[in-house]
Amino acid sequence: MSDLILCECFARDGLQHETAFLSTDTKRDLIDQFARAGFRRVEATSYSNPAVVPQFADASELLTVLPRVDGVHYKATCANTRAVERALTDLDAGIGVNEISLLVSASDSHSERNLKQSRSGQWLRVEAMAKAAQGRFRLVGTISVAFGCPFEGAIDPVSVMEDVERFASLGVKYITLGDTIGVATQASTKALFAQMLSSFPDVHAIAHFHDTRGTGIVNYLAALEAGVTHFDVAFGGTGGHPAKVQYGGGVTGNVCTEDFVNVLETMGVDTGIDLSAMMAASQACETALGRQLASRVARTGLNPMLRPKLSASLATAQ
């Protein structure tokens, strides 16, 4: 099994950007396709207020009909304690997820705009959410705008490490650094993750970068060089922010799943992803949204050097 773990975020982070509601059955089929293609973490839904993010009004309905693949962590985003309580209700009903996320912003201005809370207020909320979870989920902490804020500019790495420490003190062992507006560089990426991994060896560092300026993949490779093994991706580079919230300008979507997997595999890095199944899922995502997405590989195909591996996966599927 590959040491690298990719989280496919299309069904949650990707769809939060979409104004047209995708049917529950379509979401179910896509998520199951992702899991069977080899993604060991999949963002399934969000317990969001339907008035704010209508796309996830069917969260519990979706989980009721969603097949599960052994060994896969299905994640739901939780914005507050009420969301955690909903996650627990679904878990008690036998349909729940096994991973939930807790979110803070690295700057006060972004916290106020994005979460409608001060940083101090959001941390109190996160502490209450972690307690409410009762140790029944794998908790994932996310630090947004860790590399730069659209309102305040540069973020002090010391402050980011204090946030990592605070999450760790709550028992959160999976912690995401988010480059929310695509301002990280190879140098800043490598330095911040290296510091995190050195200071907190028991924490699993997760990279969640937006490809705002076309630097997402090179920064992910810098994170890989620093020792990061967990990466968030989304088919077609979808997502980036809720449809009603815009900041940062330009293309704000996630790093393209297809393109990053293609790069890793040509480097000889085993992703654990079935390449033929990945390409089929890529096409299914474009079909579901009814338009061409941002992946270059979806247009040109995988690197020809990967044909033997692609052929092998096709033969296995048959």
C-alpha cells in the first residue's frame, strides 16, 4: 500500500462552489467511484446550514445511501457544535462518516469574513466541537490562509505553529495547512511544513492548496520533499470557496487530481490510485457538472510513459 494518501475533495470542497444542486444519486455514485479508484480519504459532504450552502442540504440523505469501501475515511465538514451533533446522530443511526473537520483561520480578518467569528471565538467553538465529538471520529484540523491572507497579507509562521500546537492539545492528530488564496511559494511551503513536522512528529501534516496562480503542483512537490504524505486534491480543479463567498481573485480552485497524480506517477511515486478508474472518474465529474473542467490531463491523457501501468489497471478491471 502506498505511503502517500490523497483525499479527493470534489464532492465537498469542489461542489460548494457550484450554484446548481447536484442530485443525491449523482453524488453517491461519484463518491463511490472515488473510493473504488483508490482514494483512501474522500470528502463526502458538509453539515452546513442549507440556507448558506444549499448544495449540502441532503447530507444525511446522501450518507444513508452511500456505499462504504473498507479502509476509506469519509469526511464531513462541521462548522459548529450543532453540525457535530448532526454527525453523531447519523453515526448512531449507522450511516455516519468516520472523519470530521474543524476549521480555524490564521488571521482575524479572514475568520470574521469566512466564519463570522473572531479567532478567539472560533477557537472556543473548535474546543467545544472537539469535546462534543466524544472521540468517535478522526478529527482533522484545518488552518486556512496559513501562507497569506487576502486582507492582512503575510502570516507569521510562529502563529501558525501555535495553532498546530493548539489543535494537537485537543487530540487532533491530522492537521491541514491551507494555502487558501494561492500565495505560497516552494520555499515557504517547504519551510513551514518542515517546521511543523519537526516540531510535531506525532501529527500528520496535510497540504490543501489552491491553484490560484498555477503553482499548486510545484508547491505540493515542495511539501512532498519536506516529508508531507497527505494531500488534498479535487477532480478538474473544482472548488476553492463557497459560491456566495469570493476573495483572492482569479482561479481559486483546488489542485487538479488528474494532473497531480500524473506528475507523481511519472516521478515513480506510487499513489495507490487506479489510473484507468481515475480517468473514468474524471470524465464522470465533467459529465455531472455539464462542462469541461480545468485538468490538463483530462484533455491530453496521461503521460505516455504511464501506458504500461494504465494497461495493467485496465487488464485488472476486465
